[in-house]
Amino acid sequence: MFWKFDLHTSSHLDALLEREDLSLPELLDEEDVLQECKVVNRKLLDFLLQPPHLQAMVAWVTQEPPASGEERLRYKYPSVACEILTSDVPQINDALGADESLLNRLYGFLQSSGSLNPLLASFFSKVMGILINRKTDQLVSFLRKKDDFVDLLLQHIGTSAIMDLLLRLLTCVERPQLRQDVVNWLNEEKIVQRLIDQIHPSKDDNQHSNASQSLCDIIRLSREQMIQVQDSPEPDQLLATLEKQETIEQLLSNMLEGEQSQSVIVSGVQVLLTLLEPRRPSMEGQLELLAQATLDSTTSSVGALHALRPRLGRFHQLLLEPPELEPLRTTWGSLAPPLGNTRLHVVRLLASALSANDAALTQELLALDVPNTMLDLFFHYGFNNFLHAQVELCVSAMLGAGPPDSGPETPAPNPVVKHVSSGPQVPFSPRGWARTQLLQQCRLVERILTSWEENELVQSAGGPRKGYMGHLTRLANALVQNAEKGRGAPHVLSSLLGADLPSEQQEQWEAFVSGPLAETNRKNTVDLVSTHHLHSSSDDEDDRLKEFSFPEEAVLQQAFMDFQMQRMTSAFIDHFGFNDEEFGEQEESRKASPTCPGAPPAALPVCPGVAPLGRALAARAAPGLTGETLSVTGSASL
């Protein structure tokens, strides 16, 4: 309603822009310059789009300000200039995209010899991102003419904003054919192999981390793109290069050969985990795509599995002989040595390899006794729930996964694994070997019983509960459920938990399942809300509803809500409230139409200015009126 009184004043900038001696810094000092720019103030845009002013703003976001300069020159002007250049105003986008001299000024930021200013790098990446998104053809063509573009990207990949620029090239190009051209161009420049070269002990940690993140994002984005655009005439070349066995072997060599670096190992493991993770479509309800993605995940990770198999021993050795770390003091004690980020990532990798359902890989992991090492770490680091979650996933996969891949590479029985000596004999698949080793050599049942008893003794003495007890409960339940269902290898688990356990341990297990485990499960599944007295409203009879009467306050509240929600028109202000004449008219109208007892009440005179809430209050004084008789629009009469 404010516009009815013409309260909107012209911007202060309009008067300021009339000055002939106005400078760009003086304009950027104004608080509403960004707002006026986004609402396309013509005078302001005409001023900003002058070539000297555009060049000055580009210089602010790409050139290092003097260290001794004013704070406005170092922070405010570059920040405001970046916001103006990325305000997504078509006139500004057109001016930047069409002027190659401005693009060369922007590109010159990458040609800096030393390390980049992180703040200016974020401004540069943001400006280039808006141009990639809005002026795709011009900018892609400009960048492809630069022979050193990929070299400069990799030189500054340790700066996160430059990593973001690389990803913008893959995500902000919308047209499928143009995106395919960009992918092929980057693949011809060997961007994947050169990013893997950045994950090397000779580089610094920031380069390791950002190169690894770039490779992971390329894998996920390429797989998602392939799912969404299934009729693409050619495959994604970057993804195909990443999934090749020789590419992954190059990464593993950087991780494990020569001087070892914890940062290199962690960054490399993140890439391997991304390659091994199953594909999942981002759009919901596409069951066919999900089924196809599950099948594709096996074939897409074949190169990773083949390259990983001969290196499993080195990864297992990292669990047994970790990099040296200083003791870590915590609130509940000292860890000497702590688990460390390196071993945690190695556990994640080995658990993912065990879940890959590859026969030869599973045999190698069992021969190395990897599950037993994981369980040792599980119980040793009692408060590291990141570790506990990974070991639980690994054990659950070994217990309950489906049948493994079959084929000519299915290996002979593992001599390390001792088979069940009695009971029904069935052909053992690698999954069967995994279950047998888990229950016999890893002594899973004995460890569960012993750890549960130790925790009860500690708690009874007033000590803290073990941090792994929740995961231990889930492991025990998984063992019981898979034994009952007979999933994968029928009767194997039931025989191992039955006749093949020592009689004393068998009795302890049965007592544990029916006692402490059952009691814990009962506590964990207790209803948070009692539902015993709830019933459907459809069971109520009509005569029961008659017993309830709605209070008049509820009607008044509803009328007030309707008043608040009604549309506000330009005429609303003319009829808002009363004036003295309207009070006089209402009084005369009331006296002219009295009501008699027993007779139906006369229609209440309605003034356009009477608010619905006022008429509802008037209805209380005239009980014969109903809510249906009243109008809340302000224009109907009774």
C-alpha cells in the first residue's frame, strides 16, 4: 500500500550519476550499488560498461593490491567489483564475453609465476564460472586457443579455486555435444594422467588433496552424465581413461613405491574408493537405471580390481606397520600409536575390496588374514566409531553377501582356510571360505562373548561403556540372522554355530542370544510413543460427534485468519478503519432498524470499512446470525 502514497524515492545513485566527475571508486563506496546493478539501473550500467571502468574492475579481481595500500583497495573494491561482474546481468556478460582484451586480462591471472592469492583466485574463478555458464561458446573457444591452459591449471591445482574452475568446465557446459568436445579436448591434453602425477610425494599436501578431489569429481560427474544421457553416441573419454588398469597402476605406484607419504596414500585411496563405489542414478524412481547401474559397477571397476590385487599385501602391511605417529592424549586415555587417517583409509579400501564380490581378490584377502587384522583393530581402538563402522560393513558383507562371480578365474580352495570338519559338506565358494575363516580363524563368536562380558564387568564397576558396543550388537544380530536364513551357503553358518563350536562355547552363545542380546534388542526397539489407545476416527459414531460444540473463540480466530489472508488491493487503504461520519451513519442505521424479541434478527448494516473481525464480534451480540451469514470479503452485505 506504500506505492499509493508514492513513498518510493529515486535512488541516490541517480543523482550521483549525473555528476560528470564521478569516479569508479566513489561509486563503489555506495551501499546500494549492487542492488541497483541487479535491477538493471540503466544509468548505472551505462557508467559501468564504459571500457575504462570494465578494465579497472577486471584489474581489481586479478591484480595483487599493494600490501601497504588502504583496506578499501585491498578488500572492498575487489569484492564489490567481483559481485558486479558476476551479477548475471546480460549486458555485463555480453561486454566481458565479446571483448578479447578483457578475457586476456582475466587469463593473465593464471600466468602468475608464484603462488596465487587465494582471495583473488576465488574472484577469478567466480568470474570465469559465470562466463562459462552464460558465454560458453566464446569462452571455450578462447581457452582452447591457449596452449598453456591445462599446464597453468595443473601448476596452480593446489589452490582450491583453480580446482573449482576445472570442474566448472565439466559441469557448466550444458549442450551435450559441446560438453563432449570439452571432455575430448581435456582427454587429449592427458588431464587425468597429469592429475595423477600431482598425487606424488614430490608435491605438497594441497596438490595431493585437490588433484584427488578433481579425479573423484570427474568419476562421479561422468558416471552421472552417462546415466542421464544414455543415448550418447560416444563414451566419456575421461572416465574411460580413469578406469583403465594402466592408469590405476600409475596411481598405485605413486602411493606405494619409493618414498611413502601419508597424504599421497590417503588421496590415492579416495580415488580408488570412488572407482569401486557402485553407480547410483541421481533421479528417483528409475528402477531400471538402478538395476543397470548395479551391473555396470562391476564392469567399471574391473580395471581397479585387477590393478589392486597384487598390491593388497602392501596395504595389509600398512595396517600392521603404520607410519610413525606421536601418542595422542584423549579424555579417556592415551593412544600410542593412534589409528591414524592412513590406516583408517586403508581399512575402508580393503573393506570395499572384500565387498566387490571378486573371487580372486577375496581369496587373496583371506590368504593375507585381512579380516582378522581388521577385528584386532576393531577391539583395540574401542572409541573409534569410524573404524567400527567400516569393520562392521566388512563383516556383514562376508556373512550375508550373495553368491560370488563365477568364471574361469575362480581360484582353487584356499589352503589357509580350514574347512568344517564335520556336519553337512557343501561346495565352498570364496564367500563360504570367508564365512569359515571369519568364524574359525578370526574367532568372531568368542570375541563377541568375551568383549560383551568385559564391558558388563567395566560398567558394573562404574566404568564407561565400550564405544563399540552398538556395532558389536549389530554384528551379533547379523550372525544370528544369517545363520537362521541360511543365506549364500545353506547350513554353513548354522553348522559352524552348532556342532562345530566347542560344547561350552555353544552353550554360552545360545545363552547370550536368548539373554543379553535379546534384552538389548528389546530395549533398542521399544516404542517411543504408546499406541495402545489409538483408534481410527472412522470408528466414531455420528451421535458421539454431537456431544462436541465448537467454541465461539474458534470461529473468531478463523475469521481473523481469513482477514489476514485476504488479498490487499489498491482500494484497501480507502476503506481501512472508520472516520467520524461512518460512525454516525452506523448509529443512525442501528436506531432505524430495531429487532423484536423472538423475531429473526434484522440484517446488520455493513460498511465497506468494517473489518471481518469487527463483524464477527458484532455477530456475538446477535446470536441469531451464523458464520455462513457473515461475509469476510468486505464488499458483500448481510
